Amino acid sequence: MAPFSCSHWVSRICLAKCLGTTNYVAKGLSIPRYLCQGGLETGFYSSSCPKAEEIIRATVEANFNKDPTIAAGLLRLHFHDCFVQGCDGSILITGASGERNALPNLGLRGFEVIDDAKTQLEALCPGAVSCADILALAARDAVSDGPSWAVPTGRRDGRVSSKAEASNLPSPTDSIAVQRQKFMAKGLDDHDLVTLVGAHSIGQTDCLFFRYRLYNFTTTGNADPTINQAFLPQLQAICPKDGDGSKRVALDKDSQFIFDASFFKNVRNGNGILESDQRLLGEAATGRIVHNYAGSIRGLLGLRFDLEFPKAMIKMSGIEVKIGAQGEIRKMCSEFN
């Protein structure tokens, strides 16, 4: 079988997690085709559509060059897909009853990037590459200036997309207990939770979703006491009490378009934007993980997060996947065959 080669490198390491082990391969070598969790494989398209990953990567890069904020959009799109019905592309289906129209999904972005890649792939390899795999690969390629990894592929597209089932997605107001319950329901632990939230390193949010923390949070007129008092006036200036709730704010104030561990340093210092992010610091188990990523020594100058994020992404992207004869390979990502 033809080898799968990694073409993006950080710390000159490429990661593939298969058969319960993690293989680190030095730059210049390739990763053979491995059978991975859930029946997925790295290099699944090496024979049926050898240029699939190259086309998806080029499509993501072209869109990123026009709009760097699309990177976070693609990561979030994959996350929301996996948390409802599993990683099966069900988030991409249009229609009033589809999960795409559920309230937590109304702000999702990146659909046009997936559609663009799918159009190119259908022209080259009709019926070969699933929309679910395009989502997983695009999410990997969206990690700007961050770690890369070999993505296990072979997912099939789902035949169900339910708006009602998307109501239990993680929310920016969730307590740690609620966040933990939602992640555990998908087979993810505290370490996965904190690590995956690190994707907010390149994320944005609207003032609408955190402005309540800045004014009258305790119903006595005070702001959320967990916000760094030196940072509070900056946030209030960006998001006035009666201002535009749709104004966008970076979730990582120090390196908005660079995928790194600075997000955790902000949370450690009380500079988290979303309440759910800042709450990670206040609970013993999750707080310990935040400190491990944020610390220069414990975080190995950011290398720890670079190594752990790919493993968490591979684990998440294996949630309830459909393989073999399950599901279908859609001709268009926005509609069932």
C-alpha cells in the first residue's frame, strides 16, 4: 500500500495515533497506512483518490489566505459535527429540520470551503471521498502555525440530520460539571476537554455571548470577579453595555491567528473571554491541566500542547463514525443522495 506522507510540520514532528499507540516520525519520513480506532485508516484514499488530501489542504489554504478567521470556523464546524450523530457530516445538510439550523449552530462558518473541496474531488474521483472526511481533514489543515497530524480516514456520510438532537452541544455558559458530562457522553475525559478547548487559541466570539460577565454579573452591578481587573476595562471598551452584540472579539488576545498555548496563559491570568473557558481554571482537575499547558517549564515552551492537541483531535474525530456499508458517500455535502 502507498504510504501517507505528512506535509505540515511543527517541532519537526508528525503524529499518528493508531492501535492505541502514538508514533512520532521525524521530518522527511512518511507514515505507513495504519488501521486506526473505529476502523479508520491513515492513507485511506491513497489508491482511490491519491490527491484527496492535497486538494483539501490547498482549498483550506486558499480560503485562509483570503480570510484567516476561517480556520477557527472549520475547527468549530468539525467539532459540532462530531458532537451530534458522530463525525458523519450531518452538520452540512441544509433544510429546516437539519442540525445546521439548531440555535447553537446558527453562527457556524466554513460550509463553502467544504463544498468547494467536495466539488473538486467529485470531478477527480467521483463517489470516493466522504464529506465527513473532508471535514476532518480540513479541520487539521486549519490549524494555522500549529501542530499537524496524520488524520485517520474512511468515514462514511450519515443519512440523518436532526435539529432537535443538536440542542445539547457545549455552551459558553456551561459549568465544569455540565461540560464534563457532555464530553464524557462522547467518550472524552477532562484532559480531552481542556485540550480541545485550546482550539479557542484562534477562535472568536460575539460580544453577545460574554457581555453579561462585564456588567451586573452578580446582580449587584459588579463584573464577573474571575476577570482580571486590568483586562476588564479593555473588554468593556470593546463591548459597551448597550453596544453592538454582534461585534467580534478574539478568544486569545495575544496571538489571534497563531495556534499556540497562549490561550491557556490567558485563562491562567484571568483573561479568558468565555465564562466556560475561565471556569476551567477554578476546578482542581481541569485547572491542573490549564497550568500544565500554560507554564513555560511544565508546558515545555508550548510543545506539550502541540503534542497533546493532535491526540485529542484524533480521539474526537473517531466519535460514532460510520464505516464500511454504513451511511453513504454523498455527491453533494449539503444534501443526502
